[in-house]
Amino acid sequence: MLHTPFGLKFFDYIAKTRIAKAYARANTYLMPVITAIAILLIIGGISTLVTNVSLREDVRAIGPRGNFLIPILNPLLPITYTLVALVISVFIHEAGHGIVARVYGIKVESTGIAFVLFVPIGAFVNLDKTGLEKATLKEKSAVLTAGPLNNMILAAVSMALLFILISTLTPIPTQDTEKNGLQIISVTDGSLADNIGLTRGSSILTIAQTEVRSQEDLSRVLRSNIGKQFQIVWTDREGKQTTDTLSIPADADPTKPILGIVALPIDPNVTLELYKSQFAFTFDINRPVPMLPLPTLSGQFIPFSDTMAPKYNSSIFGPTFPIIANTLFWLWFINFNLGIFNALPIAFLDGGQLYGSLIESRSGIDKNRLKQISSAVSIIMVIIIIMTFILPYAPF
């Protein structure tokens, strides 16, 4: 970590403005809202891991590294985009703490840059601990909330701008019908598809030597081959082609799903509309906010992924739109995750410090008892998070 006095005058200047003072007053009670979103997402994630076998298999395939918000370590994070987004996100987070601290007269001792192997991964501010401890609970709440709230605001702005950009896209016309097959979205456990090794993200190319380009093609071919044995050809996520033999029982009901999959054609128009629908907000305890799929995990469903970007053009940004779209996506992703993580009631995080101060401020109760309660809350939260690491490997 490199400590510097850089930025201290900037914090003082911004803190004197009306906007900064209004922001400090407005954010005082918003930490619980961010914490609630974080806890709902964790509970929803645990519930899904328990009930969805396919998801557990996908998580195991990625490995434990997929849980960390660190470029290079996490194979799902593209180094350039996420490194830039991480630096910006951490700077915005720490600037929030520093500016609101100065609004309430709390000294900022220094700022700094954090490095890992000489690579800058973020920024930080050192607040005067004595001044922060002497601040009122409302002032402390405003200072601690400013960091996560800044991240949530930048995440929301990035998502809104990404939606606007996506709305400017149009599929590039092509004279030749591309033979991309039918993309599998989900596979039912124990189904015919599951038994021969078809997985989510695979693309069915042919069945019984017949090209499959739509759900109608799939249903028609399967119904006409009930009671028969035939070949099925597909490619996996990495593009590896596989040919296998499939037998449909003679007593299969042609009015019900035969293969046991949900699939969509790899059509630029379908992909675009499907991705736009991801921005819609319908309250669900397992999905309290819109969650966009990762371009590095579901590229065939992302208009600006390496797989699909060549099929579109932007009326504003032209063929350069993938760079802007990916930058906005990872700014959203990094800021959102950084914001909700720091709002968790864990001792060393912003949320933990705030809730710890709130618990310990209760009068009429022994101080040691209050500290024990605060520590217990942190330990319980850590255990819940550890569960999300362990559940994908549970034998059920």
C-alpha cells in the first residue's frame, strides 16, 4: 500500500458544497437497504444451490476461484475490463467515505493506492479513528454508508447506460442462414438429454441426420423417431463436437417433452430481445434486483460477447460498441458486488462497523455483553457465506 496526501484538498473542497452536505444527510439510514438486498441474494443463492443440481455442477466446474472478485484469480473475470472497473469502483467507494467524513469534520489522515504484485487494484482513505469514534451514530452511519452507496449508484448508472446502448443494436443482415443449431438453456435431471451428456450451453446440430434450427424442428424430429434409435450431433460450450446414439422409448408420450431440455435457436434477434428482458424488475425474494448474466459464462446469450458481437451493429457506436458495453457491464458487476459485500454485518466491513456501533450504543446493557452480540452476528454471517462455498460440493 502506498500512502499519499493526494486528494485531501479535493475532499475538503467537495465537502463544502451543498450537494455533498445534502448527500451526507440523505444516506444516513440507507445501509440497511443495501444489507437487505445482500442478504436476500445470499439466501436466494443458497436456496437455488440446494434445489438445482445443474447449477451445482456448473459451480463445481468453475471451481472455488469463481467466488472471488479478483482478476487473474477468478477465471470468469476478463483481466483488462475488471481491473479497470475494480480500480474505479474502489476509488469511488473510498472517496465516498473521505468526502462525507470531511462534511462532519472527521479528519482524513491520508489516501493511498493498493497494489498486488505491482498492479494497482484500488484506492483507500485512512480516517482518524478517534474522530470517527467520537462522531454521533448518525454521522458515523453517513460516513460508513457513503462507500457502499456510491458503488450502488455507479452500478445503477452503468446498468442504465448499458440498457440504452443495447437498445441501439440491430442484427446485421445476412443472406446465408447460419447453421448454429439449437442452444440448450436447461436440462432436466435424469432425462434422455441428461443421460447422454447434453448440458446447458450445448448446441444441438442434427438429430437423425436432420438439421435442427428451431424448437419446432426439434419436436417434429423427436416425435417422428419415437421407438427408434438414431444419431444426435451437438457441440459443447467450447465448440467441441460430439456424436452419440439416442433411443426414444416406444411408450414415450409425444404430447410431453421427450428429450428433457429447454432450448432456443441461436438467432441474433432472439438473443437481443432475451437480453433486454433481463433488465426488467419483478420483485422476487430470490431476485430482489435485476441480475445480468456474465458475458464470459453465457456468451451465446449476450449481444456484446465475443461470440455474438460480430452479429450486431450499433446505430450510435458502430462496430466499437462491444468495448463500451463490456466496460459498462463490468462497472455494474464490480460496483454492485463491492457495494453489497461491504454492507454485510461482518466486523471488518462497513456494515459490520455500523451495526457493531449500533449494538454497542445500547444503554443499560453490559458493554462486554454487547461486544459479544456484535461478534456473534459477524460469525453467523461469515458461516452463511462459507456455506455458499461448500454447498456446490455437498452430496445431495
